[in-house]
Amino acid sequence: MNLHKVVLALLSVVTLFAAGAAHAGPKVMVTFKNNAISDAAYVIETSNEASTNVNASPKPAALVDYGGADTYYVQSNVSPDTNFAAVRYKVGGKTCAFTTTYVNTYNSSGIKVPSWNKTSTPSGGATCTATITSTNYTSHEWSVEFAMK
């Protein structure tokens, strides 16, 4: 009887993990390039940035050396049709807030159409650029490069 309960519990756990994986959106590979003349600090100020940090693997580096880069993946478990990454970096009084999103929605003909977006918001005299460097039309995974100067 105990063996039956152990097997049942094990199958339940495996099912839960499989169900969670089925709801995951496509991964985004984020590369942050620090083109400034000082180290860039990774900071979290919004709930979207906190969610990105939770879903990142590995976690973004707290400091990125000047001239250096940091790369990590972000994957949300909310829906297979959405994912996003929102990150913020500071160099002195300069700040760059970056966002990239993926949404797979139906068009007026009832066909699902994927779309990828990116934004960069500078403040304090920063120069911020966001570039989608690749998209995979089969898996819908994508790569984005965020740069700060």
C-alpha cells in the first residue's frame, strides 16, 4: 500500500512539472552591453523588472564592467503566447530602462501571428539602444541586445 502511495505522489509531481512547462512562453536571450566609461549597476524599480529577475537564468550580474557584457535568458510561465523582459541599468546619474516583449495573437482572419518588440528609455543624458538580433519562427524564441552609453 505504501508503494502505491509513493508512485501516485511521484506521478502527481511529474504531472505538475509537465503542466507548468506547457504554459511557458518562448525564451528570450538578453545581452546587455555596457559601452559607458564606468561600471553599470543592474537595478530593480518596477514589478515587471522584479518579475524579469525571478524568471531570469542565470540572474543578471549586479555590476557589468565598462566595456563588458552580461547575457542571460528570461522565460515567463504565464502563457505559451507571451513573454517579456524588463531591465534597468544605471551608470552614475544616467539610466537606461529596457523592455522586450513577445505576443502571439489572432489577427482578423483568425490566424495566430507572433510579434516581437523592444524599447529603450534613457534618462540623465544616457544613450540607450535596443535591437532584436534574431527570431526563431518555429520556437518563437528570440535574442535582444540592450546597449548603454
